[in-house]
Amino acid sequence: MAIDPKIITQLIELQTAIGEYPDPRRASSEWKQVYRLLQKTHIQPGRITSLVGMRNVEGLEEVIGQLSAPEAAPLPESERPDSDTCKKALKAFRKRVSLTQLDEDSKLGRSPLSKGASKQPLAMAPPIEWPDEVWRELARQGKLRDVGGGFYQLPK
């Protein structure tokens, strides 16, 4: 996922402004801006909340480094997994999603008065039987969505 260079530039400027404070925790308006900018990236929301909530300057530096690092180049045609492998992997991923959903729906403590609407898992780690290249290829094809941290989800 390509990040807008303006966002990275603004984050670096905010990091510099936060660093000028004797106590970085006092830079509340800058941290609010950092929070808004990070929400526009692929960084997981929990990590953003933790980073900004704890006023973690080192963590902010690490995130900016991750965002500004060039992403891995796509695999050449000769090294891409074949379509049969991708189909089998996607089928296994869908099966894992459905089993996880069934497990979630069958838990005790469900109230008969609740809405009962099942919620699809936001993201899952893919089965380890296939290499990461297969999952990256499925994400490149748009059959899965990479949400970061090795987690994928089915597109909506």
C-alpha cells in the first residue's frame, strides 16, 4: 500500500516539533495531528492508539521509518505462485474464516435478545501451509486484503 509522501513529510515535521518540547507529553496538539495522519495509513488502529496515548516518541520514529521505507518489489512473473496454488490457498483461507465464524457464533453467553448478527473477523493470519509469496500474490490480485502485520481479510 503506497503512502502519500505528504503524510510522511507532515509526520516528520510533527516529530521534530514534538522533539523540541522539554517534555514530549506536553505536545498535545501535535500528538492529535499525528493521530489523524496515522489513521490515513495502513498502521493498525490499536497500535496508533497505543503510540499516541503513551506519547511514545521512539515508537513514532519507528512507524515513520516503516512508512517511508520502500515496499518490497513485486515478484517477477517467473517467481509468482501458479494459479492452482493460489486457488487452493484461497479456499483454505475461506474455510478458516468460516470455521472461525462458526466457532465465534457458537460461544456460550449469547443472549437470545441480542441482535444475533454475526460479525466476520476483521483479519486473520493465513494458514501456514503456504508461503508468504502466495498470500502477497492473492493480495496483489485483489482476492485478499493485506491489513499489515501478517494479517489478511477477505475483501468486502
